[in-house]
Amino acid sequence: MSTPVQLYVYDLSNGLARQLSMQLTGRQIDGIWHTSVVVFGKEIFYGQGISITPPGGSHLGQPSSVVEMGETAIDEDTFEQYLSEMRQQFTAEKYHLLDFNCNTFTNECIAFLTGGSIPDYIRSLPADFLSTPLGAALRPNIDAMYRRGAPSGLPTPPPEAARAAAQVSPNPALATGLLEAIAARASSSGPTGSYMPTPAATSPSTPDATGVKSCADPTSFQSILRDNHAVIAFFTSRTCGPCRVIEPVFQDLAQRKTKTNGGVAFAKVDLGVGAGTAIAGQYGVRATPTFIFFLDGRKTHELRGANAPELRTQVDLLIYEAFPPHPHKSVSLPAIDSISLKPILFTQIPNLDTLLSKLNEFIDSVSPWTGALTQAQVKQALSKTVIPFLKTSSSTPPPLQPPTAPFDYWPALVSSLVSNLTVGNLFPLADTWRIALLNPRFSEWSAAKKGPQNPMNVLLSKALESNDAPRNYLLTVLRMLSNAFSGPSLAQECITSMRNDLTAILVSTLLHENVAVRSAAASLAFNVAALLQKHRLEKIESHGNIDPEEEDLDWELEVISALLEAIGRENASEDTVHRLTASLALVLRFSPHIGDLIPLMEVLRSRSILTGKLQKGDGGVTQVEIRKLVTEVAEKLCP
């Protein structure tokens, strides 16, 4: 019986890293991550040796987040024996904040329990910190903390730490204080009296309920300018009557037009608070109210006085300049906008006993059989674990309790089958994976299994390696990949870490001689384009546009070329033409590279290819819905 494994993630800085890291290190660090393993109803972590508490019962309280790490088939007694052996290695004396810490221990445990690892953003944190000037300066002092220890048993920074911090940080006292508090919390196994420093006058500002960020010193103001594309700064004072009149207008604008994550920010500088007069003097502000508009840290306009209509106009102009709308945003595209972004899934369930019988027949035909698993073990795993899971998962009505299975053993099973069976005999295995990916729990597990050993990657690579892969295998792999888009996490993996291989099989199969293969390839192309469109719409909603640097122009060029060629050649299936045209429309609709794509589309005669599908005769489409879409894409998106 398998047991769930969770990763508890804590921020040792209590949010201060997110607020102060840019100011102190010149690099954004979202948290100082401490992790622990939760399994068998216990939370296990490393600090003053290995400690065990009830989940959430450690000195750190409740975690910032919980990451599902899959399941383990290892029993509790075996894990207890493993921990007993680990205690000799993970002692209090060996603890080091950077080199040998709680995350080192957690990663070892996760590998033992599930064969996986903790997320990269946690493992890479020490390297990220040491790559900053402050990290490099403090490294010798952090090492000294753990060489000499402290009377209390908790590490404290040596006096040299303050001097090192002073050379590279604008606030050395805060830097060393934060380091001391983090070190104390990280290596403690129980409640500690150490404090977490709170931001002083030099800390970044915190927005109020309307989104306005109050600034009281030049450092925090410069931080806002650096972190946001567009900034509107309101210089005010408590004794200014017109300021009180215009402030509700400014707050309303901030509430409606602030864009997070480096978009648009509204800042308020009170000349009577902190170093507000220093900020004002830097920009020549001598009277209030004054509004200064910044684009990428550069002053573009200044407005004096309580002129509400002009303030609204200037805010809109700045945002328009910072985030010019996509040229297609103002174009009426009803046919394209009515395209459903739901993925195309292949949900048909074959007779699973027949599927198993076919696989067993292929397995029995192999001699000699090689690998860690024997033929008997493979057949037993299929009949006792895989097929029962698929039957339960696909049953109607669905089971009250979600089906479970020891998924972590499935990669070895797939590896053994792929190593021994010919490509032509692998299609039942790919079909098994196709059905399994429809299960949400299995999809999430598969998303967590990153890298070339992920069975989905293994099956895809097998299709790419063969110059003449059988039709039935290609068809099943394409349908399997389409079903990978049933879950958001795995879909994201498909268009990021698997994108190159996914694109390679798409380009080669969109022109396949078999109509069913071409239809499956068009379905996969649509799923990729639909997910891309979802992401773009989210960015437009939050920022107003899409940064071209966030997307790959070369990839778009390759995909658009393949789609246009496939549309031009497709004469057997109107549904395939429909999916291909919808995919082309979604890739083009809000592409940040549209200016670069237009010349290519002119060379490829994109409009001519599409209008050719409106002609009567062989290859022309007759369905009204498809004709509307083809016409709209040809006339409004193609040059």
C-alpha cells in the first residue's frame, strides 16, 4: 500500500527576503527556503540533528506552501531504519547554512521515498545567493559561523560580517541582522528567542488597500522605479488642501490601473514623512500637489495642481506608451474569439483485458529478455497494478474514492518494455499511458517526473528515433500527447521542457500519409496553441500586453510554416483543416512577434493557401462554421 509524501516549505525570512533582497543583494530572492518531509503522519526535518514532530508542529509553525511529492511504497519500519542510519550523518555539528542544511536532508529523504527530488528553485538558492556581491562577501563569515559555533549552540555572525556587508550592501546592519535571525531559525529544532528584523525607514514600501505605495526614503522610491515599467508618483503634504481633494482620484486610478509584477505602480511621497523632502528635491518638486510620470525609470512628464481630468488623461497616456495594445486587439474577430480553448482529448477506452492480452503476447515473443525486471515481473505488474488502476479510473460512474497505484514503479516498467519490444509492438503500452493521463492524480504525478526518464518522454523519443515508425504507434503516441493537456501542470511541462521533441513530432506528422495520424497531429497542435492563447490572455489581463522576450520567435516561425503547409496539403478531412486553421489563428492572434511574422507569411503565401480552401472542388471546405473561420483568418490575420 502506498503512502502520500509531502514537502513542507517555510520561508525563514518571514517574507523579508521578498521585500528586501533586491535592495540588499541586487537580485530578487523570494524566500529563504527551509523544507521538511511529511510522511506517515509525521514531519521530519534537519537542524540540531534530525527532528520529528506532528505536521505543522515544529518551531516554524505552519508552512508557507505544501508540495505534493507523490507516493511511496516503502513501509514505515523501513523508513524509520533509514532515518536511524541518517542520524549518524546529519548531526548538529555538521549543519551548514549553505552547504549542508535542511534542504540537503529533505532532498535525500525524497529521493529515498519516491525517487524524485525537491524543486530546483529550493536547491539552487545557495548558489543564487552566493552569485550576488553580498553573498560572495559574506561567504567566509558564514563559514566561520559554523566552524566556531556559539555558546548558545546557535551560530552567530562574527564581527567581520558587518564590515563585509558594509562594503557591498546599502544597509549592512539590516543585512547582518537578517543573516543572524535566519541562521538561528534554520539550525534550531525548537522555539527560539531570536527576532526577525522588521523593515526600517529604508525598507521597500507596502501598498495600501487601493494599491498606492507610500515612500519615505530615496532607496524605496528607486526600488519602485526599478521594478516597474510605468510609475506615477504623487508628491503631497499633510497641510496641503488641494492634495486632500485630488488624493481620492489618485487612489481610484491606482485601484483600477495598477498592474502587478513589474507593470504599473502608483507611489505617494509625503514631504513631511521621513526623507520625503529628499525625494522631492531629487526631482525638483517645490510645491504640492505634483505628479511625476516615469517610464522605465525615466521622467516623461510633470503635472502640477489638483487637475483631475488632466491627471486621468496623463495616466492613460503613460500606460498606453508603456503597454501599446496589440494590433489585433482592436480588430473584430468573432470566429476566432468563439474558438473554445478546451483541449481535444481522446477518451475512448478499449477493452482493457484485450489490451493486456496483446501486450502479454508481445512480451512472451521476446527471447532473450534483458533488464532489471523479468518477463514474469512485468506481466504481473501489468495485470495486478496497471490494468486494475485503469479499470477503476475509467469506470462509470466514477468511484467514490480516487483510485491509487504505486506510480513510482511505472517508469521502470516502461523502460523494461521499451528496451525489449520493437517499436511496432509498443502501441498497446502507449495506449495504456494515453488512458492513464486522463486521471488527474496520474497527470500530476507525471508532471512531477521531469527529465528524459519520464515514461512519456521515453515513448515520444522512441517515435522520433525511428525513421519509419509504424502508423499505429505514431497515432497512439500523438493521442497520448494530446491527453497530456488534460491537466494544467503536465500541459505546462509539454510546452516548456518537452517543447523541442513535441514540435519535432508535430512537424513530421502533420504531413503524414495517413489521415488518422494527420488528424491526431492537428489535435495536438490545437492543444499547444490553445494553451499558448490562455497564457497570453492572462498576461494581457494583468499587464495589457506581452513581452516579446518571453516567447520564442524561431519556434513560432517553425510552427506557422508547418501549419500553413499542412493546411495547403490537407484534402481528405475538413475537421483536420478546421483544427489546423484554429491552431494557426491562436498562434497569430496575440503573438508579440507579429511584425516579424508578417514577412514570412507573405513569402509562404498564407492568404492564398487559406482562400484556396474556400474554392469548390477537391480540398475545399463546405461546412459553414469552418468557412467563416478560414475566411476571417485569411482576410484579417494574413498579409
